[in-house]
Amino acid sequence: MRSIGEMAGDSGLSVSALRFYDGAGVLVPAWVDPVSGYRWYGPEQLDEARLLARLRRAGMPLADIRLVLAGWSSADAALVRELLQTHLRRLETGLSEARREFSTLRALLERREKTLTSLRTATVRLSVRAPELADALDAVRFAAAADPELPMLGGVLFDIEGVELRVVATDRYRMAVARARTTGYDGPREQVVVPLPLAGAMRALLTGEEAVRLAVDGDRVALEAGDRQAAGQFLDHDFPDYRRLVRVPEGCRAVVDVPAFQEAVRTGPVVAGDVRGQDGTPRELTLLRVTPDGSVTVSGDGDEERTGREHVRVAVDRAFLLDALAAGARDRLVLEFGAPTAPVTIRRPDDEDTFSMLMPVRLEN
């Protein structure tokens, strides 16, 4: 007999996925301990679990998977062959339709770019206190992308509107937003994406308490601090509309003691997931468990078996969570949780306009 953890390791299905398929009646454990609630699987179920993992990776619907598993060991394999062939035709049809839609979208995008393309002639001059801008850059730079396929995300957005300068960075899986107050500019809203190396050079200038000067002229952006300057071309790409991305459903809030919570994340259990980094290595996930009273803890994948308490379970990339906690730069931070599929928001209790968001990771295959 295999425990649920051993079955997960041998089959390629996560513990959460095995629990899900048990609840769905697709792969039911051979025995469940009536006292502890632990699930145990028979030797013959390993092949079924591996087959299930392959079918789910191929995107087969659960209804068809039930029939495949039921007919796999039967003497007549005609039904299984027909189900596999039907699903393959479904995938080929879907791919053909997706190609047509993407071709139309590319044509629409090219038409839009031709309409919107024009030489930038904006000129912006403003002042901002060095400590405020330094704090804002420190709060967001960790979230910028390093993916050459997405150059528009390889920098920090400077969003200038009225007396506010918002700096934003995202790599699709996390996003960070911070604000600094400015003086000297009252023109229309302007946005420029500062390449990450240039943003780093700007941050290196922000060592004093005095105001510094930010200028946007044509396709160049410059920061002057006394007689020192960091300047260069900004990225010729549009940044996503981050204001739409920060609209998340309301949920519960939990205040955490950051040093203790960081230690719990570093030393706590990790759960298995299908997320991989750019080098192909699996990313470690931290499972956050939020109880009805608003407290949040770091949990293991099997804790649900032992506690049975009502909770919201959200899995996030462990390294990303530690980055966001460090960038929060406070001893206490507020974690906001909406639905399990909504981003986790990490805010400063004394500054609601500086926050980061982490996309959750689905544990089920």
C-alpha cells in the first residue's frame, strides 16, 4: 500500500490532485484510515494514477477519463481507442480554430499599431524627494521581468499624473506598485518604461535627502541629483494597463509579523506543483492557509487531512513571496486574500498605495 504522499511521488500527480480525484470519484483510495483520515492506495492503482496524469496533461475532460480508466483493463479496448482518437481530433480542431483567431488578432493589432504609432514629443519636468523615489523603486524593482520574449516588462513603468508618480513592475506572475509625490508638473498623464539597468542607475543616485529632478524629453528620460545624472532611452513599448490588474475581489485581511512570517516561509514545508522556472527546474510553492478568523499560516500539503478546519488555501511561489515580504520594508505587513484564484496582495499598513501582488498557483493538475 502507498500513502498519498508516496503515490504522488511515484505517479506524477500532486497530493492535492489525488485528493481532488478522490472527491470526484475518478481515483478512489483502496482504504481510508477511519481515525486519521489518511488515504492509502493499492499497488494496482499506481498504473491508473500514471495513466490519469498523462490524460490530464493531454487535457482530456474528466468525464472521458472516467471511461478510459474503466475500460483500460477490459479485454475490449475499442472504447478506449475511440475516446483517445476523439480527444485527439478535438485538440486538432481547437488548435486550428486558435490559429485562425490569433491570425485575426495579429491583423487587428497591426492595424491598431499603425493608428497609434507616432513620435513622442512630450516634455516633462518635475521634482521628487530622493528618499521617496528611492523607497518606491526599492518596492517594485524585484517584480520586473527578465524574459527577452517580453521586453515591455523588462523595466519599471514611470506613470506621471498630476502631482503623483507611480512606479510599477510586473513579470506576469507578480506585480508591485508604489507612489511618490512630485512638484513642478501639471500637464497631461505621461507614461514611460525605464529599462531595469537604467532604473538601477537612477536608484544609485538617490543617496541624499534633497529633491531630484526627473525629465522626459522625446525618447529619453533622465534623473539629475546635484551634478550627477543617469539618463538613457526609455523602452519603445506600451506597458499593460496595471490599473485594471489591481481590481481584485474583496476578501479577508491578515496582519503578519514579517520576521517571524519570513522564517516560517523559509523553513516551512513546500508543496509540489507544475510551475517551472526559465531553466526548467520546478519552482517551490508555499501553501498559505487562511482561517475564518483572518489568521494566516504556512501549511503542508497534508495538513487538511489532520485538521479538517474551514479555510482558504492559496499556493504561491515561495521565492516570490519572500521577495515581496522583503520589498515591503516593514516589520508588519497586511496580506489580503480574495478567492483562491485571486492574487494575494501584500500591503504596508501605513501606506496603502505601495503594495505587491502574487498570482496564485493551482495545485490540481
